[in-house]
Amino acid sequence: MKASIAVKAKESFIVGARSYPGNPYDGHTLKDQLQQVETLTGKKSETCFVDRGYKGSGVEDIKVLIAGQKCGVPKKEKPWMGRRNSVEPIIGHLKSDGKLRRCFLKGVLGDAINVTLSTCGQNLRKLLKWLYYAQYFGPFLRLLLLQIHFSLGSQKNNMALHA
């Protein structure tokens, strides 16, 4: 069984997870994974950061940047190349905290359920952590949002008066 995990680059939030029976080549799983992410999020990814196992994936409509790639990487995307390495700790947490290391469910369907439930658990742990820190940073963020809202509101009124 091979599990394929799609993670957002900024927040490290898992947006897609699939399991494949057997041990298929990584490059053959990329197109299916990107299709799943597009189906679940409703947006098509512009760029995909992958490791070296995905060489020759055959994906043409999305820019695929391979870890360690030097040529053909725009300056704007070079700082994001290190984000590929941030997926490895997430996979480690899925294996240890999410019990993805060993599947106790039977068959191919059991493998798929195990991958899906462990990724849901990882996302729930992340959300609970955000909610825990919201009590400390919540008043500050609320004040900041109110200031932005009122400053935008006054600009809209000024624009309406000038028109």
C-alpha cells in the first residue's frame, strides 16, 4: 500500500490523501492526487512541489518543481522550494500520532479508510491547536480586523462622496 498526501504550502494543512494498492511509481500517482485536490478544494493548483521520485510524472498543465532542481526555477518560487521538506514531518506525525504505520483494517478499502482517517485526525489536531491559541491572540486579531474594517469603510464613504 502506498499513501499519497497533498499539503498546502503555507499552512501545512492536508488537502488530499489517497491510498494506492501495491507499490506504484510516484510519478504515476501525481495526476490522480492533483485531480483529487482540485475536486476537493474547487481550485486548480498552479505549482506543485515534489521530491525526486516524481520525475517523469507526465503532468503538463501544472508546473511541477522537483526538490533539488536548479534550472528552470523562477526567482519568485525559489524560497518555496524548501517547503517540500516540510511534508516529511507531517508524514512522520501521520505515522506516529495518526497510527498510519500499521493498518489494522482489512483489504484495500481498509487501507483507504486508514489513510483518510489519519489525515482527518492530523487536520483536527492542527485546528484544535489553532483554537487553543485563539484565546490568547483572538482579542488582538479581533481589534486588528475591526481597524481594517473601519478604515476600509471610511475609504468607501470617501470614494462615494468624491464620485
